[in-house]
Amino acid sequence: MSNWFKRNGVHVAIIVFFIVLCFVYFSPAIQGKVLYQGDVLQAKAMQKEIMDYTLKDGKAPLWTNAMFGGMPAFQIWAQYPKNVTSYVIRFFTSVFPNPVYNVLLYLLGAYLLFIALKVRPVLALAGAIAIAFSSYNFIIIDAGHTNKAFAIAFFAPILAGVLLTFRGRYLWGAMLTALFLAIEIRANHIQMTYYLFIALLILAGIELYHAIKNKTLPAFTKSVSYLAAAVILAAAVNAGTLWVTYEYGQETIRGKSNLSQDANAGKPSSGLDREYAYGWSQGVGETLTFLIPNAYGGESGHKLDKDSEVGKALASKGVPPDQVDGAVQQLQQYGLLNTYWGDKPFTSGPYYFGAVICFLFVAGLFIVRDRIKWWIVGATLLSLFLSFGKNLPFISDLFFDYFPLYNKFRAVESILVIAGLLFPVLAILTIQEIATGKQDAKDLLKKSLYSLYITGGILLLIILVPSVFLGFKTANHEEVLKGLTQATGDQGFANSLASALIEDRVSLARADAFRSLIFVLIGAGLIWALIKKSIKQEYVFGLFAIVILIDMWGVDRRYLNNDKFVEKNTLEQNFKPRQVDELILRDPSLDYRVLDLTINTFSSANASYFHKTVGGYHAAKLKRFQEVLDKQFNNSINEDVLDMLNTKYVITNDEKGQSQRIQNRSTTCGNAWFVSNILYVKNADEEMQGISSFDPSKEAIVDESFKPLIDSRKVGVPDPNAKITLTDYHPDHLTYDYTAGKDMIAVFAEIWYDKGWNAYVDGVKIPYFRANYILRAAELPGGNHKLEFKFEPVSYYAGENISLVASILLIGGIGFAGYKERKKSIKK
């Protein structure tokens, strides 16, 4: 044991330091406070029905009716108990509070990467801080993008496993890759995993080139074989997750369009709309934020106070000093005084990699000799070019149109997470290369000066003549000017405010450029000391860690600080029912829907916390439902569609907009009903047109492809005494009792999804079909019967069984690989 501590004591100490560091940064978490995260609140509302039934049954339902009439729960919250990585994630989320576990995972994964690169521990600590504290990593935590944060946290350890494999530690590297890739996939943010794979493909290409050049193809082939096995194993561990995601993805807004009208209108037949996908494209000039965080004004909601130029302009117009801050905030709420002036609709903050890191990265381009440098440069440049989206359409469109799955993802700027990982890697390798002393000291000083001239020169230009290189005006500057004129009623004053706003943007950029220059000079000084050997190397490494931490900490606190934490009861106030909610909840009916028009109906899940809603918020809603929203709810609300969805209540604001009221709709069709007529249509376009105006209580619009499932002789004069009633409700299991004197066609106010829903009459499985574009329908035999709809997706249950076997193999493989590594170390 004592020998183990001698070998690993420094690693243990650094891990303890990481834990302490996280708790210091998030000190309110120790006091029992919680982070106010917008997307987490939305997720909590989405998950409410799922969590209620999980608590009741001890098992999570796979379907929820809380949003958009009903949808699979796979991309909201689902249990995968046979996946071993579920328990790894649960360990961290149970032991450490949110968001401590996020940042701790950032740090641990990055540290492992640098150790795999044979970086000395203290320097690896500095690198881990640089990767973990990259501003975007904290901004997404503030927003509540927990799955994305989890996925990013495992980039570094996956890379560690891949590099170890390519460097000859085949089994150990492959098993580490399998483990961390399995956790990465379980985090369920396919977009982030996809971006990592793009970077790793470039790495494989460079390794192949060197294998051919050095005539080491057998070793390369062996590495690739081990890594391929690792990928297959990681995928198998997540078979349930991947299978249902693939299956569900085809039916979502990221899948193929059902309407030829959309294709004719220039919308893609598969994947996201190009304009939607490119909505958040990084401006080419915004690359400057890697070095100067406020070069483009920082976050959209950056607060200007009375000491700002805008504040002074308001004061000069006679606004009392104690009212200036309020006046500024009011104008900012209308989007008229945003300090951010980049290309994105809005932003929560910039991609800041650190001034010291940028200086070292540029130096590394001249100094680092390891071939990994060329991979870092290639992957970084590609991530940069793709992040430009609409601002560099030649490359972006090439990937969007021809690269598999690329058009399934939005917010293309987020691929910069790859650059955020690789900038610090090259920066730390630069310090490591200098520390080895293998290069001539004079040559190193010369190359370091190149970096100082480049980074320092850019910073000096922004400090001295910022307006020469940056415009500081938004693309819609004239519209903002008009808005200010309308708000103030004085065009001259509006011009003064607009000019003051530009001055504030200049001040923000100049101040951060000066700040970054100080850090660059400190970094250059430490490099000089390292080259000259005037300070012990370990001390220099420690100083780099401190300087990088101070640099990154200062910027991160702008976006994620103690003020973002609130008491738990404050958070719970977001889910306090309104009077209208309480009134609706008194309805004892088993299943009905609510349309809440007092909120952003189709971009908010708030109402889903209390009700089964027609609206909601989700980035992967069912395509058919979205098409109905686009066609039937665009200019006005189609009452017939509300009727067939059993929308019993509509919540609206009163005339003054001060309180809510309930509209009780009496025309709804109920949970299920019998129809006397079927109108067959040839395609989705006709089906959509059919539900534009019809009587859903009497007629069903059905695609002719379902004709074989329907006996036309059983459609006609209905049985006036026929009745069908929902007797038991569970999201995964709906039970009806019905009475009918003859075979009849029943329509159900339940969303069509044939990838798992099965229908049974008295326990015998029967076919069912789609009606009214988004609903289920079935031909039911006459008599008194029990009908059940059960959600039984084979993809989930079979996937879970595969996951169990793969999890056992993963655990065994890691144990065996660890045993082999230990034997090697003992021999050494």
C-alpha cells in the first residue's frame, strides 16, 4: 500500500484538489442552494408525468402524454437499468451536488488525457484546468444543458484511450476507449459525440499517413482493429439507447418530411431545415473571442449600469441618477441595447479559451514536433470552419448535404467544443516540449517571440485602434435605431444612445484586450523562465496552473457565479399552480388535453408540469405533430384538430392580460369514439388537407395504404348504442371497455407511433392504423370487450438485453486489461 501511494500519491492529491476547487467555485451548493438553470426547469416540467409514474411503479414509463399530445419518453427521461454506465453516472450525480459533478468530470477526464500523453502531473493539472474552465463549458451548465456537459466531459478520456491504443498499449487503450465512449453515448447527446468522431477520423487519417510513411501498417491495423472492437462494445452497452434513438429519430423533425409540399418549398426531405440548423453560426470575426472574451460584447444580456456611456447619455437627458439603471434595463429587455453585436440571434457568452492558452497554442505551432500537432491543427481548423455555418456556406453546405447525419443537428457553432479541447492540449504540449530541453534555447526563445508578436500584436491593435478592425455595429443597426426612436420619441436622442452603445462595446473590447495582454505577457515571462532555467520546472508548471486558473476563473464568473444560485423553495415557486391550473386539475376525467395560450405554447413545457398538453417544448418532437402545428395552427387554430385531440380546456388571458381564464370546450370527441365514415386519401398532402375542415366525430381521414386493415362492409350506419370508455390510464398502457352491436371503426385521441404501440382485444393482438394524420384507429369486433393499447417497443427491450451482455463483457474486459497492465508494471 505504501508503495502504491509513493507511485500515485501526487495523483490522489491532485484529485482531492479538483474536488476542493469545484466546491470553492460552487460554494453555495455547500449551503444547500441550487443553481437556477432555465433548461433544467423546462426538463423538470417535461419529465413530471414520467417521474410521477416512476415513483409510483418503481419503473419509468417509455411514453408520456404530457407534451404534444403524446410522444416517446426516450429523449426526455428514460431508465436503462441493464446499462452499466447508468450506474457510473448515477454515482457522480448522487455523491456530488449539481453542478459540482459536471466540472469535476471535466477536470478528471482532462487530467487523464494529459497523463496518457505523458505530461508531468503538475503540468497536467494546469492543462485540466484549461480544458475544464473553457468558458463554453460553464455557460452550458448555467443554461442547464446537462447532457451536453456530460458528453463534453468524456471527450478527453476517450481521446486518452484512443491515443494509448495508437501508441501501442492496445488492450488497455481499447478498454478505456470502450468504457468512456460507452458513458459518452449514455449521456445521450449524439451531436457532441458526432463532432468528436469527426475529430477522431482526422486523427486516424494522420496516423494512417505516418504508418504508410514509416512502414508500420501492421501496427496501425492492429490499433484500428482494437478501436473498432471498442466502438462496437461501447455501442452494444448502449444498444437500448442507440436503437430507440435511431428508430425514434426517423419519426421526428430531424427525420424525413411526410409532405411533398415542404420538399417543393425547398425544405429538406430529411434532416433539419438549413436555415434552422444554421441559426446559431459563429461569426468569422468572433474567433477573436478565443483571445478577447468581450471582443463582440460578451453575452446578449450584459448589464450596462449608470457609469456606462449609455447610462451617462440617459443621465444627460434628465433621467434621475437612481432611475438610470432601471431605464437601461428596460431598454435592454426590448433588445435595443444589447452589447453583443455578432451574427447570432443572441448568445449567453463567448467561446473564450484563455489568453495564456492562445499564446501557448500559437507558440506550439512553431515549437511542438510530435505529429499530434498536425491532427490538432487539422481538427481545430475544421471545427472552426464548420462553426461558421451560413458565414462559410461552401464548406458548411458540403457537410450538410453529403456528410451522413450532419443535417440532423442545429446550432453548428457548438462544434467549437473540439477547438476548446484541442487548444489547451497543444498549449500544454508546448510547455512540455520546452521542458524536455531537446531544442536549442535560442531557437525556442525566437519561436516564443513569434507567438508574442502575433498574440500581443493583435491585442495592442484592439487596445489602440479597435474601430479600425471591428465595426461594433449589429447587422440590424438601423432597425435598433428605429426602435430606440420609437421608445424615446426623439430621433436625436436615439442617435446619441446608439452612439453611446457603440462606445460601450468598444470599451468592453478594449478592457478585455488589455486584460488578455497582461496574461499573455505573464505567460511569455514564464516561458522565458522555463527556457532560461531561472526557476525550477515544477514551480513554473505550478505558476502556469495558477495563472490559467485566475484567467479562466475571472471570465467564467461573469456567466456562472454565486448570484445564479437560489434557495430550493425559490426554485419550486416555478411550479406553483395557478388558479386556472387548480381548477382544471379538479376534473376527475382520466385523460384530456389542455392548450395553454398564456405562454409560448409550442416553445414552453411549463403547462406540461400540470397537464397533458397540446403544446410543449422539445428539440425532437414527432415530425407529424410538428407538421400539423405548421399547417393547422399557423395563422389560426383549427378547432376540429383540437376536438380530435380531446382538448377539453383552453387557457387564455383576460382582456387586460392581467389574469388567466379557462375556456371549457364542449365539442371534443373524447378519449375514443366510433365513426361512420372513412375518407381515403392517396398521400400525406391529401391527409393534411382532409383534416383542415371535417367533422372528426363522424369521419376519419385515412391513407389508402391502410385499406387492407379495414373491412369496408363494417363502415356505414353506426350502432347508436355503441359506447367506448377509457377505464384505466397509464402512459404505457391504456385500457378501454366498449360495447357495440356490430363491428365498428374506433378512433382514439392518441398519437400515432407504430414503433412499439400494440392493440389487444380481450388479450388478443389486433392490427390498428393511422387516422386523421396523427391519431390511431382500429376496426373493433362487435360485442362487449376490453381493448388495450400497450407501448412495447422491441427496440428498447431487446436493446436492454444486448446492453446487459455487453456490460458484462465491458466489466470483464477492463478487469482483464487492468490485470495485464499491472503485470507489466510489476515486471518493470
